[in-house]
Amino acid sequence: MEASRLMIMSARQPRNLVLLIMLMQIMFGLLQAVEEWQAVWEEEKLEMERQLKIINKSPVKSFKTDYGDIFDCIDIYKQHAFDHPLLKHHKVQMRPKHIPESMVRGKSPRFLPKHIKCPPGSVLIKRTTQEDLIMDKKIKALGLINYPTSSHFNTTGVGPIDLTIGNAYAAAHYLKHNFGAKTIMNVWNPTTLSDQASFAYLWIANGPADALNVVQAGWGVQPQLFSSNYTRLLTYWTVDGYRKTGCTNYLCPGFVQVHRQISLGMVLNQISIYNGTQSDIEIAIIRDGEWWLKLFNQFIGYWPQKLFYYMYGGANAAVWGGMAASPTNELSPPMGSGHFPKDGHQNKSAYFKQTRIWDNVNFVDPEADKLLLSATRPDCYGSETAPDDAAPNAIAFFYGGPGLCNL
């Protein structure tokens, strides 16, 4: 009896030893994986620190806002834009050369903090954080930024691009040669989860699908990038259809800032109220030597013509509308006011009004037969036009919806 018990124990010991060795191997493997992950993370951190030193130039003066953002006053000739190899010897243009004086009259932005203004010779630029770089990488990987198009949209020089899974839009496309456009869009604060986004943009574009040149500006709620759900002034540019070139705002060299009080990435704190007061902004992107960005009556800066190959002689498409982005396993966020245009226009729907095309001399109304409406998910977001009271031939565009669908 005792002998058989000893035999069982001696048989178990090798098995226990094997299990112990296997457990130690697993623990060693996990430890090694953690160490490798830490090494990669440390390397990425060092790379991001290097990038931040390049992007964030030494400020002349700095401001912190109530929203937690830091804005720096940077020497106009030392801004990150001039790190681009094509802009090494670029001479700054302080304003367009051939724009009529009437374009700088009218309303000034209402949302500007009164205490923020840079000294002469410097420009206001939102400081980039390590978190911005991490989120920007994720956004590009997820394809949250794109150009609105569909199989119905195809003109000479501008080809259709398949939207990355997880995007939907409702837009108006003007398919005719132009040198930019201007529009008035009301500003909303659609509710988005941390990995979603909701935008309203004016896009100007030209070129084949694999090398599409685009500049765009408007507003958006993009928690992935800004770690907050505030509505912000946003821009983007690309010269290869969003593949490798370009970025949001100042995250890469390209956009030349000239304004001392308005910065890309600023919070737009005056938001429209459903069935109540509407708050809007006037945005213009026009070519005058360079591709200029104007907010109300203020020229903020420009994308130098040197950056673009297919937009040297103007563009073949101007597009205005909304875009929503969401992981496919989540219900999509609202776009615009969160209500369909069919539910009512006045004080209810997101809009683009007084949209006009720059023909290199004047602003003209878009021709109705050159305008194409599209909505990739009409069950989630809608698009409609209606006569614009601002002018006899003007067309107002209404868009948006509640979302709540898998994109």
C-alpha cells in the first residue's frame, strides 16, 4: 500500500515539474513582451518629443484659454510651415494681392478672446501636444478624414474615391472650374463618442483619385484629436488623396499663418440652438497667388501654391456639406443639428447659405445644373436645397441627421 502511494507521488513529481517549467516559460514570455512593448513605447515617446520640438517653435508669448488650450505667439518666419522642403525660401504674403477691398469689410469674428493677441512680427498658433500626435496617428489609420464623393460623382480631373469604411456624408458638389468659394455655415456641437467625429466643411479639390489635391476648412467635433467635445475651427490639406501628405491644422508643415489673433484649432463657443438662435461663421477659400483661408473678414493664412500640382490653375470641384465618422461596431454620431432637413429648415437644420464661387475676379452664384446633391446614408443623414433669400439665384443647402446607424 505504502509502496503504491510512493509510486503515485513519484509519477506526479515529473508532471508537476513540467507544469512549473511551462508556467515559468509563459511568465518569461510575458515579461519579455512587456519589456519589448516598453522599449517600443519609449522609442515612440522619444520620436514624439523630437516631433514636438520641431512643430512647437520657441514662443515670444503664450496664452492659456478657459478650454485648456495653449496658444503661442511664434515669429512669423520661424513657424512650422517653413520646415517643408518646398517652403525653405518662401516669402510670406501678409494678405492677397488682387482681392477687392470690399472682401475685408463686414463682420469680424465674434468668438475671439479679447485678451489674446500676438505682438507685431509674430502669429498665433495653437500648441501641439504629445496627445495630439498620438490621436492624429490613430485618425489617419482609421481614415476619419476623407473627401466626400460617390459613384455618381466623376468629372474630368476629379475621380471618385471609395470612402473608408466608417464615413458618411451629405454634401453638395459644384462640378465646374473655379478658383475657390465662400459660404456661411451655422455651427453646431453634435454629441460624439471619444472615437467618433462629426464635421462641416468647404472642400476645394482637383486631380486624379490617387493624387487628389484638396484644401478644406470648416468646423468639427473630434475628440480623438483634441481630447474634448468642443466644436473647433478645422482645416486639412493633401496632395495625394489623403494617403501620406497633409494634415489637420498645423500638425505638419504647409499652412502659413499670418493672423495674430485667430488660430486654427480655436474653440467656436457660439453654438446654434435647435428651434432657437443660430450662430454661423463665414468661411472662404480662394486662390490669389496662394490658396487663402478667410474667416468672416479676416485672412488667417494660406496654403502656398507650391504645395500643389493639380491646383496650380484653379480647381474643378467645390464641395460643401457634413461628414460623420465612426467605428463600424458603434452607432454613428449626429451630423449638423442632429435633425433631417426634411423635418424643417428654419432654425432646425444645419445649413450652408450664400455659397458663392470665386471666378478669379468676382464671386458668382453656382449654376444649378452644375450642382449635384449626395448622401451616402440617406437613412441616417439627408441633404436638400432651397432658394436662398440672400439673392435671386442663390441656393441654400441643408444637411444632417441623427445618425444612429452602422457606417
